[in-house]
Amino acid sequence: MSQISRRRFCQFAGTTLATLGLSQLNPIPKAERYGKVLAQSTRRKLALLVGINQYPFLPLRGCITDVEMQRHLLIYRFGFNPKDIYIIRDRQATRQDILAAFEEHLIKQAKPGDVAVFHYSGHRSQVRDPYPIMTDSWVDGNNLNGTVPVDSTLPPGYPKVGGAVRDIMGHTLFLLMSAIKTENFTAVIDSCFSGSATRPEFKERVRDGGPKLEISP
């Protein structure tokens, strides 16, 4: 897939990939719902966009571009005020800064009836979740999940030995999402959660992980 065609694909995906309840078999109804939710007239529309290219390991290309395209989409197609779009890029995207921005920009500010969007574009890993929300789904039935902020590194000696990492688990994201006071909420998670293959055109968005890794207390 060429870089231009991938950009066009990501632009289309930005209007279709609502990861909460996305149907793999028939995404068109979800795309229509996504557009209707974002386009409606409300008191306020808030967005938190996170993109990370500059990892100390396996740097990526395109994540910052994805975030900028999402920003333009929200402003010029769905009427978001630029002042209500908070962007975290590269080395700013630490675990603490992402969690703080989610709480301060989305949880504390979104009111019932508002529109809220969270977009993450970057690496994803697999980290053991001691208290999984779901145990019988293909997504996290193996109790492994984790989204990688820029300051998450593998423990010394990995993979021979395990240890704690600073990933943000999918479990944590669901808890944060559930705290937002509006039902008009959409999350877009643009990252891999498994696999280790690569293509010549671009790197797969996944970092090594597995059951030996656990979340820092």
C-alpha cells in the first residue's frame, strides 16, 4: 500500500472506526452513527488527540499525521472549535500526561449532551491485566491488553525475565470512558494489539509484550 493510499485510507478510517462496539462484519452503520453523533449541534464538542512517532524503541511514521488529519476532520467537517481540541504529541505523551489530560479535558469538562472524542495513534503492547473486564471475548479473553505511552519501556532482561511497565491498559481506558458524563462519546484507537510481522511500506504498531509484563502499581 503506497503512502498516499494509506493516507486516504486513514482519512476514511477517521470517519468510520469507532472502536466502542465496532462491528467487524458491517462497519457502515457504525460510520453513519459516528458521523451523526459528531455532526449534531450541541453546547460543546471536546476532543483529546494523542499521536506518538518518536518512541525510544521502534519509532513510527504517520501517527502525528493521523492526529492532524483527525483535527482537520473534526474542525472543518464536524464543527469543533479548535480551542476545544487538546493534542498530545510524541514526548509529551507520557502515561501521566495522557491520563491527566483525559481527566482534565474530557471527564471534568464534558457535560450531558456534549460531544467528546478520544483518538490514540501509536504503539500497542500486551500486558497482563490482573482484573480483566471481559474474559470470554476474542479481544482480551487472554487477559492481555495495553496501550503504550512514550515513557513505557521494557524491563531489563526482557524477554528472559518479566517485570512492570508503564503502559495504559485497555481496562484503564474503559474506566476513564465510563466516567465521561455524556453518551455522545467516540474513541478511535489506531494501533495493533498483537502480531509481529512487518511490511516494507510501514511498521506494524506493536511492541513486544506478553504475560510476563504487568502494570506498575
